[in-house]
Amino acid sequence: MSIADDNGPERDDEMVAAEYVLGVLPADERQAAARRIDVEPDFARLVDQWEVRLSPMATAYPEVEAPASVKAAIDRRLFAGDPVQAGGVSWWSSLALWRGLAVASLAALALYVAVPYLAPPAQMPPQRLVASLAADGSDVRYLALYDPERGAVGLSHVSGERGSGRDFELWMIEGNNPPVSMGVIPAGPTAHIEIAPEAREKLGLGAVLAVSLEPAGGSPTGQPTGPVVAAGDLKNI
């Protein structure tokens, strides 16, 4: 398989369960997986195992506070109850109330129009990107999560062994440019790789990640020397 070939194999149940927990399955596949959880105990156990296995990846990243508008929208849904009755007369039939609401609505509209000019809009945090890394003819599987704020890629090792005296190395592929090494992947079920500042913007645009099998310590040439054992596109969560 060439370094630029990103057509992965058909996913097995392990990969489907992992992608379900990570939230990267297409809508129809996610619905199908949810139905399987209800009727297939073995698949449900896989999903539970992956929730436990991927939880360390989440704890490695800082929490992001939701915008205030989210809470306001939730409050409107939760607490928009039935009209309050007083003395058998609905408040909603009160002319005074309607006039008050009209005035309040005009004031709210004026505020809504004016606020963008009075204060700059809140900056939303950059979106995290995920990729399922796999390749035809290889049993190596990784899940990758790139957090632009932290400048690091979190990796979860799904399957496949590197062998004695060998290492997996992570590469970024941007278009037809030569692959750029992101570093040797530490052994273990999960790993984090800090990304050089000059590569972070390119990763944020959705580059391809690939894993090659290299001599211990990584490629001696700065380019992949061994076979590409897994690859995949970074996509928005």
C-alpha cells in the first residue's frame, strides 16, 4: 500500500464499537450500531469496553465551557411550562400581560440587534478532529484524536503488533507533499504525541494520518522506509 492510499478495509465489530463511542460513525451506521447494542450482548460489551478504554483520551484534554446561549436554550425547553392560572383566569388572556410582553419583546429585539455592535462575538474553541486508521492487508488499527488547542494527537491502539525491534511511526500527509513525521508512537493502549507548531495548522485543515512500520527509534531517513500499516482522513467530530 502506498503512503497516500487512504482506502481502508471494511471495519470489524471492534472498530465499529470504537467509532460508535468516539462519535464518528455516519448517522445511518450509528443508528444501526445503536440497534445492535439493544439486541446483541457481545456487541454491547464491546461498546462498554471501548467507553472505558477511550476515557483516558478524554481526560487528557481540558474541559471547554459551553456558550451561555446553550444554557438559555435548555432553560427555555425545560421550563416553558403550562400557562399559570390565577383565580380561574389565565394570565395569557390578560391584556396587561400581553402589552408587557410586547414591550419586553421590543426591548429584547433592540438588544439583540445592538449587542453585536457593542461587543465582539465569543470565540468558539477549535473543533477536534478524529480519524480511524486502518489498511487493507494489515491488522493494525488505531483511533486518532487531534486537539488543536492542546496541539497534540491522542492515539488508541485497537489491534496489531509492531514486532521485536520495530516501531510504529505516525505521519501527516498533506496533498501531494512528502509525508511529515509526527514522531514514533509510544507502545501501549493509548499514547499522546505533541505536534510541532508548524504542522498544527495543516492538521487542523484535515490532513491524512498514516502509520508505518519502522526500525526501532523511527525512520532513519526522515521518510517512511517500511510498509504503511494504517491510514485515514482526519474529520470533524
